[in-house]
Amino acid sequence: MQRRITDEGTTFRLLVQAARQELGQHLLASPEADVAEIACMLGFQDTTSFYRAFRQWEGMTPQSWRSRQTAPALH
């Protein structure tokens, strides 16, 4: 498995990070989901670690990202 991951030009760590990012976005799309619960489900030790990682991924906090996703589009 490691050889195949290397052949694909990535690392296991990057694959896990991408999966966490994608799942985090999916979970945050639901306004009912609590950010602390999402952090726990994604395997972060605390909410602060999730905020830090999410800010690296998206350049904003989870709440800011959620607000942008749920805001009505302006035409």
C-alpha cells in the first residue's frame, strides 16, 4: 500500500488530511452540527486543533466557512 501511495505522488498523511478536510466540509454544511462534535468525529484532540487545521485548509474559521456556504447567493 505504501508503494502505491508513493507511486501516486502523495503520502498517507496527506491522504488523511484530505479526507478530514472533505468530511469536515460535509459535516459543517449541516447547520445543526456542532463544531466541537465535528472536531471530535474527525479525530482532533480539541476544538482548537480543528480550528487551526481548518484555517490552514480554507483560510477561514469553520464558522466563517459555514456562513459563506449557507448565505443566499446574490445575483
